[in-house]
Amino acid sequence: MQRAVSVVACLGFRLQAFPPALCRPLSCAQEVLRRTPLYDFHLAHGGKMVAFAGWSLPVQYRDSHTDSHLHTRQHCSLFDVSHMLQTKILGSDRVKLMESLVVGDIAELRPNQDKLRELQNQGRDVGLEVLDNALLALQGPTAAQVLQAGVADDLRKLPFMTSAVMEVFGVSGCRVTRCGYTGEDGVEISVPVAGAVHLATALLKNPEVKLAGLAARDSLRLEAGLCLYGNDINEHTTPVEGSLSWTLGKRRRAAMDFPGAKVIVPQLKGKVQRRRVGLMCEGAPMRAHSPILNMEGIKIGTVTSGCPSPSLKKNVAMGYVPCEYSRPGTMLLVEVRRKQQMAVVSKMPFVPTNYYTLK
């Protein structure tokens, strides 16, 4: 049997992640919005639905955004992320397809550690299957404890960025991946549509678990220094500029066989003009598109994401500045509501991550 590469969440792919600017109240939406299998479930639990990149998704529930955020940091929360594309890549040339799209070393991945047409036209054995599954993210320090009650597998043997297929609270055929978008320990569960509501209901029976929406997900990922595609990175951003050089495998660096290698390899040697940095400030919160200035008042960059941090009680943001301004501790100015205020370049993540690894 051919082994498939499952691109559910194992590699951190966010194939349908969109900026908050695309999120708006349902009353403003003109297009027909797609619904996840949990749409009615959200309404029944008080979900405040908004239009988000063509989908109707909960921005929050009865709890405030801040309460949901802090509950995730202290206990665990359940997110519906079924809007994200899930695929399975098949065939003996599946690795070649993946490595034509990303800079990572796919060939070195172990099982369960997770330009099609061109390769098929070349006679390559590769196929792409879109999975019609729901995707639930259980995130927070008690997530593994909650999930362990519903699975036979020992979750202590499932470290960060690995996955396994298992039955979860009576729903068979689930792929459980130890990953997430909050900086906390947790899992993303690819679940057959027919079992999605049953699984969500079973998880919510544990008092540790509360529902959380898009608002908390965005502030949690920003505290963890995680990028949102379309805001913080896009097709014009290199891994070096985005402070993501760790995604470049050693073998691929040497072979220079990854997309954009002629541009990226010189940048790895220090020839890069801008970098993504973290920023912290007090006063008014920094938001996407806010200008970043040097201390002489000259614009040098732009904020790509920003919000008040519920955990730190300070404003956090990320954006791009020339390399000479990227050192932590560098004082800068950010223009917010036409007023300039002090900001300091800060290390990311802003809040320490708590990913589960084997010791």
C-alpha cells in the first residue's frame, strides 16, 4: 500500500487562513457564505457568527474575547477550524510534489509527521485528494488530559508535530495531530463530518473545555509570534525576511533545490534588507497597516498584525523593518490614530510557547 502524505496540520500549513480584515458581521455579507458541519452547533451555543473569507464562523461565544483567550492559556478551548483546506497527497512522487511547493525537507519526515498538473504531465505518480472532514482544535495546557479520556492511544507518545489515526470518543477514523495555532499544547482533530457534532459535544462535557472563536484565536497566535498568511507573510515574503529560516532543511540548503533558492540562500548569508520583528508598546493598540517610524520620524516599515495582549496587559504587534532596526531593544515610533507613540522591538514569542516534546 502506498503511504499518503496527509496535509491536515502536521506541517503547520494554513492553506485557508485569511486576515481579520476579511472578517465582518453577517449582516454586511452579500455573498452566500459556506458553513462548517458545526454551524447549527455554534448557534445553539451562543456563537456570534461573522463572515470570514467566504465562511460563516463564530468570532466569539457568550464569554468575552479576553475570557476565552485566558481560559485557553489556563485550561483548554475548542475551536472549529473546519474552514481550513485538508488534503491527502498520494503516489510514489508525492514527496517531489511537496518539495516543489515548500522549502522544508519533506523527504526526511517520518510517517505520520506530516504544481500537481505539471508533475502529472511529466508522467509522475502523484495525486491530490481533498478531504471532506471537519477540523477541531483543542488547545491549552489541559487539552491532552481531556482528550486522553476519549482515546485508547497513549498521548504521551505523541509529541509536537506528529499525528496518528485513532478513535476519539467513539468516532472512528480521526487523525489527531499534536499541533495548533495558540502556542499552547494541544491537538487538531480531523474528524469525519458525520461525527463532528458528537465529538464536539463529548469534549464540552468536560468542565475544562470551553468554546472559543476567531477573536481569541487571533490574539493567541499573535502572542505566540505565529504568522497569519496574507497579513504577516505572503508569496512575496522569503523565509529569511519572515524570521522563518528554521523551515529550511539542511539538505535542501545544500542542494539549493527549493522554490526561490537563488534569492533565499544569499539572504541566509546575511544579505537581507528587512526582517519581521515583534513590537511592544503601551497606550493605543497597534494595528495592521500602522506606519513604523525611526526616532527621527521617518517611515521605515509597517505593522502587519497587532492587538492588546490579554496575557501581558500590553500592546503587541509584528511588522517589517530594515535589518539595522531589528535588534531587540531598539526604540521606534508607531503612528496610531495619527499620533506617534513609542514602541520597542521585542523578541518573539511574546508569551512562552508550551509545545509538548519527548524528553
